[in-house]
Amino acid sequence: MARRIDVTGAGGVRLAAWEFGDPLKTDREHDPSGPVSAPASGAGDLPGVLLLHGLMGRASHWAPTARWLSARHRAVALDQRGHGRSDKPPRAAYTREAYVEDVEAALEQLGLGPAVLIGHAMGALTAWQLAAKRPDLVRGLIICDMRASALGAASQHTWTEWFRAWPVPFATLADVRKWFGEDDPWVERPNPARGAFYAEVMAESPDGWRPVFEPEQMLRSRETWVYDAHWEELAQVPCPTLVVRGLDGELGRAEAQEMVRVLPNGQYAEVADAGHLVHYDQPEAWRAAIEPFLNTLGDT
């Protein structure tokens, strides 16, 4: 069961947060299919975890992880601005500051802090930037396949051309899975998990299946980090931090190990047979990689 909780992010942008474990007990019954109000700060007895998807992702990509975590934590996944069921205002800010302030607001309104932040790709960058800014809100951090180095203008150009290559609208979800899992020029070998990942971010429209996000907003979001390196912010993260990479992901081993060295309290793990979508490619191996780290943080 998924339960949605609306929170208000920077600039008044409405954000959808999701609990995928047992519904939170409240003082009155709610329609489980609709939004509920955020609980008061400190609600619940379980330690908080906030899960942050990457660029183009959505909270539902974290559902298996969140359900697994819910045995010992209050695990919430956030649809970040421009993504999933959260608002996508055309004139809103899609800056690093806005994404970080959104997570800061979510932690406070949901009463999760000090929480463990688990972020994939862009979500991981947001997580470590918040951990550096508000260490009082973050007691542990898991970085999943996100580089600290600058990627540069060529990377942004490549992404722009990639979006233009998408054969939208897709006639069926099967076409979505096939293109992203097999036909996409970025795919080196068939990858059904990648096809399923992108099928989750499509919605049916009158002419076929289209992404739930605006590609232009994704590029605007991305351009606020690709030109800069983020080592300085890593060095300012005081809490225990686990850097996880897929063996065939975008974060290379040397860079990941350098990130661990730069972090004041860093640890390293890698997942074999996984690409960039580590938690989605190999969910059991992903859980095995992060469980020892979570155990060291305890349940308080």
C-alpha cells in the first residue's frame, strides 16, 4: 500500500511524499488513495529515512527498498519538484538551492529528522549538500552512484541530443520497455530493468505514452550541477556516509574511493552485476550492501 503525504517545498511548490510500508497511524481515518496532512514534528516512534530518486526518477522507484526499511524505520520517498506527482511549475526554480531547500522542508514537515538520507544520482547530490548545510537534520547518508567531479558542457549537450532522440509518443508501454531496454543508443546490451525503470515514468496521453516530466525542466535541473565539482561539499558532511557504486555504473571505482577519502566519515561498497540503476538492477544485492551500514547507525 502506498500513502501520499503532501508537503510544501521552496517557493510554495507542492511535493508528494510517499510511504510504501504500513500506513502511518493518525488520529482519524483518511482515504488511503488520497493525500494526507504531514504529521507533527516527532510523530512516530521509528527512526526516519528519506529516499531521494535521481533525475527523471520518481518515488515509486524506491518502493521495494522503502518496504524493506519499514520493518525498522519510518521510510518515506519523495517525488522531487518536476518529477512524479509533485508540481512542475514552468517558472519555478530548478536550481540546486531549490532542490536542497525542498528536502530540508520535507524533513521538517514530515518530522523525520535527524534522518538517514538515501539518494540515487541527483538525489544523492541533493542529500550530501543538505547534510553539509543542515547536519542537525541528517544522522546518516547513503550515496548511490553519483559523481563528485564536474561533467562539463559536452555532457549537457549529449543529454540534450538524447532527449531529442526519444521516439515519443510511445504507442504502448511494451514499446517503452523495448526502446529503453534494447534500442536506445545508450544501451550497450539488453537491460530489461532499465526498460522497466523508464516505463514507470511514463503516463498515457491521447496520442500515446509520454514522460510524466518535462525534458526541458530536466535539462534545467541538470545544468545547475554538471559544470561544477562537488568535492568541497563532500568534505563538509560530518555524518557517517556510505558511497555505493554499481560495478558497471557511472561512478568509477577510483572516484568513489576518493569520495570516501574526502568524506570525514566515509565508507565504500559496490554491487556486482549492477549498472547506474543499482537499487533497481540488483535489489537484493543493494540491500545486502547497505544493511551493515544501517546497522552501525542503530535505530535511534
